[in-house]
Amino acid sequence: MIRLINEKTNTSPGVFDTKALADDYLKSQGITDTSDYNLYERIDIMNYISRICYVDGDCIYNNKGFWVNTASSIYSDYENHVVLDFLGESVSSSQFKNEMNNNSMRLTNIYTRADEVACNIKIGNEFIAIFREECLTEGLGGITGSEVAIKASNIIPLLLTGSFYEAIQVLKSLTTDTFFTMERIEKYIKMLNSADSITYST
């Protein structure tokens, strides 16, 4: 993954799978002078399919209804929609298309309860990866990594088993601090509610 950063304004237009896709994005925006832009390789803790979180203000993280039924119409009219990843960064149309193809493929292959559980476990592991990424890229806001780990210690095992409902209950019980702000806790709850696949086979 490549993060594109405008060093002059200290802003990032998004994260791309490859340098070529980042270059294509700049060209699509009519940016010919790229001297202000630098590419930084994102070091991911693990691979994951989906990092897109919001489309036009609605949380659609790993949501089957969205990726299977709605995503293609968003993509065909992409410039008129606001698409953000879990860090609130803009998502390029190429990244959106990649996630659309991958998500629709894995979510339409859920037929049985065993498929549902396997999907939730996979998404739970991916959620942990992007949670760790947020810790690294956004900072902890004055508390220690140990304090974050202690608070997350009851949530991580639930995510590893795909138990999103129970993880949400633990998140609701957390006391807020400089990292686990009310806004961030609410975001995680919305993401897990959106991603819960346990009803898919029905």
C-alpha cells in the first residue's frame, strides 16, 4: 500500500495499492507538477481486503448489502460521492473498484452458517489489523500502549472468534480516554454492526 502525501500542504489525498495507481490518480486530477507529492509505503501488519468505512456519511464497512447491491452504482458515478477509509482519508476510484470486486466475491460466497462464522473470523482479524494501524498512524493521544492494550484485551479475543455482538457490548462499556474517545468507540461499533455476517445465509 502506498500513501500519497502533499508535503507542501501536509495533506494526503489517499492510499493506493501501487505507485502506478497513485500516479494515475494525480493524472486524473490534472496534476502535472508532482514535485510537492511524495509516496510513502504503508507497512501493514497483515493483509486485509477492506479498509473503506464511509460512503456519503453512511458506514458500509464489509456490509454485504452495500458491496453486492449498491457499490457498482456508486462506482459508476464516483465523482459525486464522498468515500472515506476508516482513518477518514479519501479513497481513490481504483481502490474502491478493487475493494468492490474483492468484497462482493467473498460476501456472495457465504452459503452456510460455517461460511458465516469463517467470514466473521476473517473480518475480525482484518479489523484488528486496521485498529493497530490506527494506533500507529494516529497516535495514542498521551496514554501508553500498555493502557490501550489493557482496554483492548477483552475485545481482541472476541474479534478473533468473529463474535462481533459481544465485542460491541465490551466497546460500549469502555471508559473514554485520549485514544478511546467517544467518537472512535462509536466508529468501531458502527463498523462491527455493518460487518456482522451472521445473518447472511438466511
